[in-house]
Amino acid sequence: MTFTPHELTPFLSARHYFGAEMRRDREIAGLSLVQLAGIVASSKSTLARVETAELMPPPDLPPHLDAAFGTGEKYCNLYELAKREAHPDQYRRFMDFEARAEGIDTYDPQVFPGLLQTREYCTAQFRLQEELSSEKVEELVNARLSRQDRLRAAEPPLRWAIIDEAVLRRPLGGAECMFNQLARLLEHVDTAESKVQVMPFSAGAHYLMGGALHLLALPNNSVVAYEEGIEVGRLYEDRDSVKKWRRRYEVLRSKALPPEDSAELIQQAMEDYEKCATPPS
């Protein structure tokens, strides 16, 4: 059966333009989808869906395309535009700030911070939204994980994460998924660029129990705050509001376990999940 490529609509969005340019450069190079898949370590189906904008480009694809086509940083730059479209409008300004932030302080009461999530944990979280197709889940996962590129930069932002103990104890994605996610978290507990504190159950109730909080320190010495609920978020840029949220975060930080005690609690949780993942002999 002869493969008939779908008609492209490059000017609908950055993602459509990415796909159209990819097909154009592929055809100029005289490559089939199968041949290009072998060069960029992908699959024919993935590349076909990227070309028709059915799938957000995976984060590792753009540099491989630039290398294959000799296009400098063309696809890496297009990807920076395209990945923003996977997020709702109210989240995009926060993403812009996060991409420039020199310092990132977060509190998460229900799930691991997006910047520290594994692919498996992230996928399991989005699958909780039953109305999402598998393609949409994959798109959202790729978009979230693309934010982690910042952590691998030459000068990554300084990060401080406070995580509720409930996050460690609430299984998501199975015991093996949780074990691997906790192992990832443990790597960031106490480094020169990252600190993690656990807010223990023993600390009792506190003001921030109802939602996540992000504080972003920008290069111009200003700070913005982003308060996030289940489906909505609000960005605060005025000085008085940010001061209020920072004060509440500092109170929380004073009540959370220090990094060394947090690491011990994380390791205990890992041991519990390891027991669950290991079948009895």
C-alpha cells in the first residue's frame, strides 16, 4: 500500500510550522520517514505524527533534526515556541518567568515538583485525567519534561523544594515508579544547586496545605509568585502580594525537616516501595 502524506497546515501554530519545516527539509534531503527515523533514533510513526502536528515533538528530537539537516539551531528554536502551546494561556507567562529565573522556590502538597518528575511518574499523573487521549497525555508529558532542560544548563537556577510527606506516601504509577521517583528526588536533596525539605505530618496544619506555591527570583532582582490549585493558577507580580507569599513560604521552611532528615525519610519510603515491588520468595 502506497503511503500518502497528509496535507500540512504550517501557519496554524508553531507546532504545525515545526512539522511542515521538518517535512520540507526531509524531502529536500531525499529521505523517507523510515530513513530519517534511523538517523535521529526515532520511529516512523512518531515522525509522521510530528510532521502533521498530531504530536508535540519529543524534547530530544529537535537537536537530532538540526544535526541531520545541518540547520544550526533551527529546530531547537522552533521547539521553544511550540512547547509553550501545550500549556493553557494562564500558565504561559509563568513558564516564561521560570525559564529566566535564577532562583526557584516551590512547595508541593500533593505531587512531586514538575522539575524533578520522572517520565513514568509524570505520565501516571496525567493519566488520572480520564478524558485525555494517549496522544494528549504524551504531548503534555513531553511539554512538562522539557522544562527540565533548564536544570542541565551551564548555569542552572538555584532551587529549593518543600514537599509534603503525603507526596512520598501516596502511590502513583505503582511501587517501582514511586521507587524510581524517590531516587530521583534523593539526588537533589542537598547539592550546591538544589535543596529538598519534607514537610512532615508531625508538623501539623499550615496555611499552604490547599495548593502549590512557586516563587521565582528573576535576573532584575524582582520576584514573582504563582499559586496553583487543581485546575487554575494565579500569578502575582506586585511587590506586596509577593512579599505576603514569600513570608508564608519562609514560615513553612522553618517547620519542614532539614535536608539530612528529609533524605532519611525519603530513603525509608523507598525501602517500603522496594518491598512492595519485590515479589516474595
